[in-house]
Amino acid sequence: MEIQTAKEKNTVVVSVKGKIDAVTAPEFEKVLGKLIADGENTFLLNFSGLEYISSAGLRSILSTAKQLKPKSGRILFSGLQGPVKDVFKISGFGTIFKIFETREDALK
């Protein structure tokens, strides 16, 4: 898994490549937790390079959302495709979080 972060407007864009599974989810959650600790509260998770996400990955997203709730923070998603998009539909994440086709749409 490869994670890149960039600040655009008032949003931290977190681009993830590879897989978020039981092995990589703790690292993913740690990166987001550090950003929250640094005062960030709006995230765009760009998953255009994400090939796979497991239930551990979904749990790490929910855990991060829980940390953001008291800070009125939010998580947006973009670039879901293939199996990752299917997992989001099946798990109901599409009803919990805002999902955009592109990074540009999400940043508007």
C-alpha cells in the first residue's frame, strides 16, 4: 500500500494505491489519526489507485469517521472502481459517506 497526502483548499487529499487489508489497515488508520491529531478534519480519500479493500479497511474508515465526529469533520471519497466500488455498495458505505466520481467533483 502506498499513501500520499496533499492539502487542497481546506481538505486533505489522501491518495491510496494498492490494497487496504488486515496487514495494511493499521498503517492507513495511523496516517489518518496523525492528520486528525494535527488538526485536520476534512478528508478526501482518493481511491482511484486502490485495487482491494477488506473488512479491516472498512473498519479503519469507520474508526476514523468516529474520531472526526466530535470535531465536525467529514470524509469524502472519489475514484472508486471495480471490486472496491462493489464493496462500498454491498457494505452500505455509499449511504453513510459522500462518494464522488472524480477528485475534482469532490473538491468543489
